[in-house]
Amino acid sequence: MALLAAALGGLSAGALLYLVGGRGAASFVWGLATLPVLLSLLIQIVTSLRRGDAGLDIIAALSMSAALAFGEPLAGNVVALMYAGGQFLENFAERRARREMTALLGRVARTAMKHGPDGLQEVAIESLAPGDRLLIRQGEVLPVDGVVASRSATIETSALTGESLPVTVESGGEALSGTTAIGPPFDLTVLRPAADSAYAGIVRLVESAQQSKAPSVRLADRYALWFLALTLLLSGGAWIWTGDPIRALAVLVVATPCPLILAVPVAIIAGISRAAGVGVLVKGGGALEALGRARVAVLDKTGTLTHGRAGLSDIWAAPGFEADEILRLAASLDQASTHVMAEALIEAARARSLRLSTPQNVLETAGAGLAGIVDGRKVAVGGSIYARDHVGDNGRIGKPAFASGAATVDVVVDGTLAGVLVLADPMRGDAATVIQRLRKAGIDRIVLATGDRAAVARPLVEALRIDALKADLTPQEKVDVVLEARKIGPVMMVGDGVNDAPALAVADVGVAMGARGAAASSESADVVLLVDRLDRLADAIGISHRSAKIAMQSVVVGLGLSILAMIAAALGYLQPLQGALLQEAIDVAVILNALRALRG
């Protein structure tokens, strides 16, 4: 912003001075306004050369330096304005929606409720030591890894492991930091310090992956070497052939690659804005380009290809019972529970327009089930072990086997097993269409990488005809899957949980399901789907391709016209200022073309 203001202000002030007759003062102001941009550019060039990168910025630096050296400050100021404008646009694209990882680090509370000699005390998690006993309240995120010291604990692990269904951890079982307590309060015995917890390990993985990720190469720099060589050949040849350094300067001025410096960022920003319009946040031009270059897609399962929450998938009814009545009785009783499965059953019953009754005398056993009276009938809902305790001697009925990836809820009515409600994490309705669109968009290989068991994920792989399945993965193993896939081509990783964050960070382009996903995945990803629709990913890839195509059109047309202008300048038909103005006209044309990326 400062460089752009300096170049524009200097050009304007110099023009005013020139109009009132102060030609010497005008030249001084134009030259002075060029210097900040030139110095900034030289610093960037030195930094790039130390990394082994030679960009088109060198041509801009040569043209500004030559303009000042050969007494053409106005031409130098015009070039400085073009360059500063391009840098401003490009930096704006990079800054757009870039966030820090504060959300990831802030997920876990900084304090915990610790049992002490004087009762409960709120202490900093950094002070916790193995053996400390904590009270974990409903809705809290576990701050450290620990062992359940109460009878049981019901926790939601999807953010950490990708498992969509809640888990009941019995007394003595281990519960990991980063998971959420969704059942009644329970006691937790600290197993390891906060710095060594599973969640802290994932944070370190994300930070390490981001540091090791190679920076994106600007589209403009891919053409740097040959265009630089052509420019030096024409300008040097014109100088040697005619002995006139002004001809060399004119070639340099019209050679300043503003079709690349300006048009490409404009096309990319237009693409980013277009993507935002369909609910996709793209964090910079490099991310938009990488999205279009991806050839391998690594997809998470829970919350990505599935909805990420349990839903009723089937009802088995014992002889003498009706499926809807079983669901109605179970959902009526579950109105007294806050369990996530209870919410799923109530939602399913309402979707079928079933009339729910008010339960009475409800007694809930945390993590196991609940029993009560519904419309004068004794109803019990829970797991197989819980239901068995409520079935009378004559009420035991054999039930079929269910898919290994589903969770089952037994329903007992008046001492008889009335039926079984089957819950599963359903596949998104648009998943099959999105997979087809990804293949049409140039994705050659699709891999499903999940923390779920293989038996749970395999039906999804077969239904969607996904190329490979990697199951039972830890966050580090997901990173390994991405690195292995990179041998085939650029990798796009799509996920929504904390366990996906390291893989998203290390992929060539990470895409997070941000509508309901974890903050960690959104922070470490390059692209965030702000709406809970997977088809918008295919839309974003299409936008990326179109933006790249329009940018390339601007490059080809702009550089073609620049080369013709360079030849004319070498032959003496263009003076430096004329060349700068002609280059401005070329810039306007390619920028107008680049803005077409805003349209659908």
C-alpha cells in the first residue's frame, strides 16, 4: 500500500509541477517516487536469488534503474506504478482470509477443575501432573490425556479420530485430549502432562507440516528465464547496433512484464472472489492454482463423504411389533436424554411424523441406556448388555447380525425385545456425483484415508468406486498417505477433523469442510468449504481451471503484444515514455480480460 501510494502520489505531483512549468522539479519528483519501489524490488530480488529463484522482477528493476540513469524519470515512475500495483494486488490475494492457528490452540481450555484437599480448584493445565484427578463436566473438551476414574464416560471423538459415533469409555479406560465429554460429568486421572498429550502432538504436527511445505511458484515466474533472455538480447542488441542507450531503455520499458505482474493476480483474485460467492474460501493465489493442478485426491470419510453424525438407517422389528411403533416408543423415552444417539432417534421419529408421548419415571444409566414408562408400557432403550437386564425369561428373541460399521440400539417393551434400531453415519447424497466430477476435473486417483476401521469404510469405497482405502490411520499416518500419494502427482487432501489438520497442512492443497468441521482443519487448510456441501469442491476446482485459463490468455496475448512493442522499440519506433504508455494500454486490455474470471 505504501509503495503504491508513493508511486501514484509522485506521478500525480510531478504531473502538476510539469503543467505549471516546473519541469526540473517534476523530473526530480518522478525520480524520487521511483526510488522506494526500486529499493523494495532490489531487496526482493536479492532474497529470491539467495533461494535460487530468478523472477521477472529483474526486468522491472532494470527498466527503472535504466530510466533513472538515462534521464527518463517519468518512464521510470510509470513502470514503478505498474509494478507496485501488481505487487499490491498479489499481496492482497495472499492476505485474503489468512488466519493464525489461534483457534486450534484455543480449543482446549487453559484451565481444569482439579480435586484437591480443599475440594475442587481451578488450575492451569500446564501445572497438571500424572496422577492428578480432574472433574470433566458435560460439554468440556478434555485438556489432557487421562484414565477414566468414574464408572464410565461418554465422549465424542470425531474431532480427533474421525469416528462419527460417540464412544463409551469404561472405568480404567484411556480418554484422549481434544475429545469432548457429551455425557454426565466424570472424573479423569491425568496420564501425562499437557505438553505430551495427543492434542498437543497434533498441534506440533500441523506446525511442522506448514514449515516444511514448499512455497507456491508464481505463474509469472515460470516464464522468467526465457523472457529475461529475450529482453536482454533485444535491448543489448539495439544498444550495440545503434550506440543509443535510449533504445535499450525503450525496449526495457515495454518489456516490463505487466501482463504477468498485473493480469495474473487480477485473474486469480477474481477467481477467489468467484469461489467465495459459491461458499468456498480460497486462501491466496497459490492455493487457487494448486487446486487446479491436483491429480490425486485424498479424502477423509467422516464429515467429508459422510454427514459426520449418526442417523437411523434401519429398523428390525421382532414378530408382533411394528417398526414405526418401536421407533415412536424409543424416541418418546429418549426425550428425557441428552445423548447424541437419543437426538438422532428423536429426529428420525419426527421425520416420519410420529407422535411422541411424554415419558414418565425415567431412569438413565450413563453410557448404557435408559428405562421408563411410555403410554403405560415399560420401555427400555440401550445397548445389548443393558437391554438384556430388562428382558424377561420369555422375552428373549434371536436377532439378526448387523453391519459391522453400524451402531445398534435395542428396544425392550414390557420385558420383550421388541426390535433393534440401527444407526450409521450416512453417505452424503451428492458424494457419488462429486467423485465423478472430480475425475472429470483431472483427478486421476482417489484415496479414502480414514481413522475408522476398514470394515466400516469398505462399503463406502465400493459404492463410490474409490481407487484405494487406507483405514485405522493416526494423524501421522494420514500425513504419510499424502506424502506417498505425492509420488503420483500434486495432492489435494480433503478433511474436517483435528486428526486431518496435519495432512491438510502437508498436502499441495488442503481442503477443509469448514461449515461443521474442526477449527484446526480450517486453519491448516488452503481452501475452506464454508457451506456443508461437498459439491462446492467440484465447483471450486472448475473455477480454478477457468481462472488459470483466463490468466494464461492474458499472458499469451499480453506478452505477444509486449514482444511486438519491444521489436518496434529496438527499431527506434518507440521512445521510452511512449513505450510506457503503450504498455499501460496493453495492461488495461489484459486486466479487463482477467476480470472475466469474476463471472460464472
